[in-house]
Amino acid sequence: MRLASALPVALFLSLSPARAQVLEVAGSSTVAKSIVEPSQAKLREATGIELKMLSVGTGKGMQMLFDGKVKVAAVSASLDEAVDDAKKAGSVAAPAGLKLHTLLTDQLVPIVHNDNPVKELSREQLRGLLSGKLQNWKEVGGPDLAVLVVTGAPGSGTRGVLEKQLLAGQAFASGAKELRTSAAELAEVARDKAAIGYVGSGTAESAKGKIKELKAPAVSRPLGLVTVGEPTPEVRKVLDYLLSTEAKKLFLQ
């Protein structure tokens, strides 16, 4: 014990594991669930950088990037759609030089409660349910239950993609339940037999057994990180790892 206590402080510091550099990323909870969480440990080992994910939604994440509060935003939409989501979250104008670094192309899938007997829906049926035109599950071959639409809050990347690709400009049902994260949407659909929601395929796969995924027309969107101009050196290191074959094997998709 005397020998150990006599060792120079510098030696103890050299024997301690290096503390990771923290990089804050704000935005899509889908990116957090499908990309950041499953690759976090390996990314830290490979780069010495730990991602601190702020799951505030695509629009809010872009707004924080515009305001200089973070160096990178996580988005679950195309760049144009992500900028639109930022406007819905309150941003007035986007800076020049925005760059989307796509990490994964994600399929969006409709989900319902496990007890819902419906197995497949057409694009028209989905549009009717999400917009509120169809208000009871019996209208699409389901039980006699009033439909509860579950979606992200305005500024959500997933919601923005659905509004553009599926609803074709129509609004979500006036009584839709708006939730902040995809995890909250999963929990609500798993709890309520009348609910229908839409999440990324990787997110749905992570909740297999708790919810049921329906067969439906394809809706896809990119998942990625956005920077203003070229990435900083630390962001570049993160991107290089997340674009590697090793990292892609870890993603939920």
C-alpha cells in the first residue's frame, strides 16, 4: 500500500481510461433509436467521441443547429423536409450551406395494437384513417372501435414525411394524439386497442411482440446528420465511423 501511494500522480492518470469527448446531437428520436443507440459503444471505442443525443425531433434539432446551439442535427427526412420541419418548430430562415449526410434509408410502417385483427391497408385506407375521414375501425374490416391516430408533434420528421408522401397535403385528424418521441408512440399503440401510428421499420422491429406492423404501400425517408457547411473534424470522425460497414451492421433497420 505504501508503494502504491508513493507512485506519482501522473502515473495514475496514465493508467486511467481516457475520458471520451462529448458531442451533442439534437433532433430525430428515430435516428437515436435506429442509429445512435445501437452503435454508441463501438463508436466511442473507434473515435474517442461519445454522442449525447437530444431527442427533440427533427424540426427542433434543425432549429438548434440554425441557432448555433449544436454542431450537428439528426434528421429523419430529406433536407428540404427537415427545413420545413424547422419552420414548423419556429425557425424563420435556414442558413446557407446546409449539408445532409445520409446514413440509412428507412422504411416507415403503420403499427397497431396486437389485438387489432386488421393485417393490411391500402394507401387510400391509410389516408382516410390518418386524416380522420375514416373514424371507426369497422370501416376497414376491423373492430367497432373509434380510431385513435397517434403521431409526432409538429416538426417531427416522421410526421412531415407522412404529410407529404401519404396524406398529400391533408392534415392529420383533429383528434390525433401528438407525442414527442417514437418510443412514446410505440408505447401508446401498445397500450390502446384503437390506436394506429407510423414509425420507422427499425423502431418497429425493436418493439416486436408489443405492437403489430401492417402490410402497406412503401413510404421511405433518409436518416442522417445535417451540418452547416463542411463537418468539423470531430463530426467528420463520427460520420466516417457511422458510414463504415462495421457500423451499418449495428443499425436497426
